[in-house]
Amino acid sequence: MTVTPDDEGGGSSRSRIRAALPSVLLTLASLAGVGLVMAGLLAYLAPAPQAADPHPTEAAGTSGAQVAAGGPSVPGGDVSAPRGAQAVADDVPAAGTPATGPGGDAGPGAGRPPAGTATTGPSTPGVPSLRRSAPTRVKIPRIGVDAPLASVGVLRSGEIEVPPLDRPGLAGWYHLGPSPGEQGPAVILGHVNTRRGPAVFNRLRELTRGDKVTVVRSDGSTAVFTVDGTEQASKNRFPTERVYGHVDGAALRLITCGGVLNPRSHSYTDNIIVYATLSSRG
């Protein structure tokens, strides 16, 4: 077969391409290797990704402070206050939802008291305990409280009953325990707020050691208590023993809601608990 000039030129081009192909592939492979090395180096030098913080940074004026109870008969406890902004919304259920007991949707929370009344010891030296008498009013000048008291018992769930939501200025005395001034730990609880605004114990967290709480009793006597300390505790780990357990003499526990509001359940995560000891009587 006769070879034409065109055929000869085409063959020469293909030959040159075949001859140059190994060099081209080698160059590409080298560039790819350099790219891989650079990518590995950048990955090594880059900062490791940070895990998401399960607790967002607190805003100014937020809750979450962990305060030991203090006081001669009040041991510092396992305070487990979650971090997060203090809610200023309601501690009541959505409209049309029935109120439940403490630790539930609407109650300030006071845990499950042990069966029967708390055990008691001898009176505090110099301040004899009073005989049993139902309290009628609680006064806390430091936070502007001068409120009537109603008796509350225990729900079927075993939790303490709470004052009615339509009376935010009313506090409740747990009548199955000691009366304020009687030997043992008397318990008074109230809401922190309602949909209409602040409730009776809205400022309870402000109390500090040395503040006074006066309880007026139905027999005409008064029992004055001095605050030993306050505690913010998770409702999931309510300090039952510290609140209801044995004390020497007459003591008082004031309880309301605290922590962060769950917008779905309309329930706060924590309790604010004030511990006080009888310091005078009248």
C-alpha cells in the first residue's frame, strides 16, 4: 500500500503523543500526590472542632447560682441548679389545664414528705417551742410579704397540695407537719408567679442569713424565725431529708419555684428553699 503524506503526518503525531503520554501521567500523579500531602497537612494543623456546649452561656442576672443552705441545723446540700436564664413567665398550666401538685405543672414543689410528721428533738436553748396552733399569716418584711395562710395536705400522688392558682397572694401551710413555732420543721409554700404577675413568694430567693420571718398563729401568739440560709435544688433531686428531717427545736421551711421554666409543661426545673430557726416568740 502506498503511504500518502497525510497518512505519514498522522502517524508521526500519534507516535509523539504515545511517547509523551508517560511523562504527562507522571506529572499528573506528582501533582495529585502533592495535593494529598497539602490536604493532610492542613487537616493536621486545623483546630479540632469544639463539641456543642449543653449549657448555653448565661445572660446577666440569670439564675443558676448554687447556694448552700447553711445554719447550725441545716447541712450544706447537693445543690443542683441548672444554668440558664431565669424565666419570668408563669408557673401555671395552660388555660383549661387542671393544676397539679408540687413537682408537677403548677406547684411550687415540695417533694414527697415522709409518712407522718417529721421527727423532732428538744427545744432550742433559750427559745422554747410553742404548742401546736394553726398559722394564719406570714410576714417577711425583707421582701414585702404579708400574706394569709391556708392549710394544705397531700394529693393522691403523695405530693403536697398547693394553694389555688386564682389566689396568688395566698401561701399554704402543710398541716400534716408541725405548725410554725412547734417543735420540728414547719413547711410553708407558695407560688412564684401566675399569668397575672408576681405571686406571694416571687422574691423568696432574695432572703439571706439573718432575715426575719414572722408567723401569726390562730391562738394569738407569734413565732419569729431567723433565716439560716437558702438553697436552689433541682425538683428531680428534692432534698427531702433536709426539709422534713429531724431538727432540734422549732424550724421553718419556705418553698417556691426557681430555675428555668419549661414552656411546654409550664413547670420550673428547681425549688427555692429557705431554712429558718425559731429565734423569738410572742
